[in-house]
Amino acid sequence: MSKLVNEFKQFAVKGNAVDMAVGVIIGGAFGKIVSSIVNDLIMPPIGWIIGGVNFTDLKVTLPSIDMGIEKLEPATINYGNFIQTTFDFLIISICVFLMLRTINKLAKKNDESKKQAEQAKAAEPSKEEKLLTEIRDLLKEQNCKNA
């Protein structure tokens, strides 16, 4: 049992699990913000343009059925809610795409600057090489003086 607990602790403390939990929490909050943008800012003008229609109110009502003993209430097919949810999904997808695209560009720039720093560092001779070069030059001077 303690081995299982230790394994769980290692999993929970690792960066991936914590990062994933933070991502889920932020994603949920981000989803609410985007849903509010769609419901409160985007859909009302679209509904106004098409004649004051509120998408969430769009539905097809099926007829009620009289079964003799009891009457079944009419069912509704809420296609307007489906349209609203589809708009939510599309806008969230676009926002996530743009956010990831920006993050990838920033990461690429960061990688390029690291590569440039490494190349500059690699081009510069090491301390040992500098010391050996100085020794070589001193030996050449002594050989020239002795000759």
C-alpha cells in the first residue's frame, strides 16, 4: 500500500501532472470567457441582423400524442442551442489555435536565440585552447631568438 502511495506522490508532484491540472483549470475558465463572448457579444448582433432571432430559442416542437389514458407532452428539438454550441466550439477552437500559434512562435524565437548563443560560445576557443595557443606562441618566440 505504501508503494502505491509513494508512486502516486511521485506522479502528483511531477511537473506534467501539475501542469495538466493547471491547464484543465485555466481551460475551464477560458471556456467560460469565450462562451460569454459568444453568447453576450457575438450572437446578439447576429440575431439582430437576421431579424431579432435568439438562437437558443430556435426549436421544432413535435406534436403531443394522446394515448387514451394519458397525453404525452410535446417534445422539442432544440436546434438553436446546437447552433449556439457550434459557434462556441468554433470560436474556442480559433482562440486556442491562435494562442498555440503565438506560443510556438515565441518558443521558436527562444530556441533560435539559444542556438545563436551556443554557436557564439562554440566559436570562442576554450580556456585550454587559449592557454595552448599562448604556449605555442611563446615557444615560437624562443625558437626564433635561439636561431
